[in-house]
Amino acid sequence: QVQFVESGGGLVQPGGSLRLSCAAAGFTFSNYAMSWYRQDTGKEREAVASMTSSGGNTTYVDSVKGRFIISRDNAKNMMYLQMNSLKPEDTAVYYCNKSPSWLRVEFRSSWGQGTQVAVSS
């Protein structure tokens, strides 16, 4: 059973930083490109940061580029998201999963509970 456990969220002030962690299990983690997703209330879930299976290439949506850094440790089946210079619009529940290209071929996708990030003064 594919499973993800996200942690590290919390309430921070604008301009603050947060580091999210994702523990993955139930599949060969090192074979897959992975992504961090976020979903704010009333909005669709979007991929904000992605990384190839070996960690050799990363992509970010423009809204987080230069502020967020995605990383992974394949030996530990772990993925991380360092978030800096946080803005109120970063407020969302953050999830980790396989990259969108992998999710598109799945009949059903397994999602963790996510971790809440709230950026507010």
C-alpha cells in the first residue's frame, strides 16, 4: 500500500521559514520523480515543486521560485521542502506524492493527510 506522511507545517509570520518532511512507503521511492503539492480552501491541488528520481533536476511554479527548495534522500525514502520568505498566499495544506506524469497513469492515487501551513501576521 502506497502511503505518505507529511509533517513540519505550522503557523508562521510573513517572511518566515518552514521545512516540511515527507516519509514515503509502499513503492520503490528511488524510481520515481516526486512532487510537493498544495491545496488552499476552494482551490484545486497544484504541484509547486518537483524533482527527478535521482534529484538531478528540479522544477518550481513561478510563484515559489527562488523561495522554495525541494530535496530528497532516496536511502531514507524521504523528501523535504524548505520554504523561505513565506507569504500569506502560501497558506495551504501541503502534500507529497509522485510527480504529475506518474499520477496521470494511475487508476487511483493514494494521498496522505498533508500538513497545514498558515502564513499570517
